Amino acid sequence: MLAKLTAKNQITIPKDVISRLPNVEYFDVSYKDGRVILKPLKVYDTDLEMIRSKMKQLGISENSVGEAVKWAREK
């Protein structure tokens, strides 16, 4: 299948290909060995207030990640 690069660096994915990827809106794009690779990604909605509430409930602070990394590196 042929896809043309537009002046705005956009490519239309052929319908035959995209029809095999239902509900995909985002792709991870990489370049390897002369090939452009598109990997479909699932994007999840997040509720930051819900996450912050859960962190508070569990006693996790913003510094907890750094402390966990430091602890793991000492092992």
C-alpha cells in the first residue's frame, strides 16, 4: 500500500490497515533499521484528584518514589 507524506509531515494510514486496529487513536512512533514502526497505544483517562486521594489514604507522599528508589538501590 502506498501512503504519501504531506507538506505538514502527515501520513494517512490506509483504511485496510486501520480497520484492523479498532479504537486506536495514538501510536508510538520509532525508527529502526531503516523502517518506521507504529505501535498502537491505549490511552487511559486519569482522575488526578482520585489518585491524590488514594495516595493520601495510603500515606504515600511525593517523596515516596525517591525514597523507594534509594531503598531498592541499597539492596
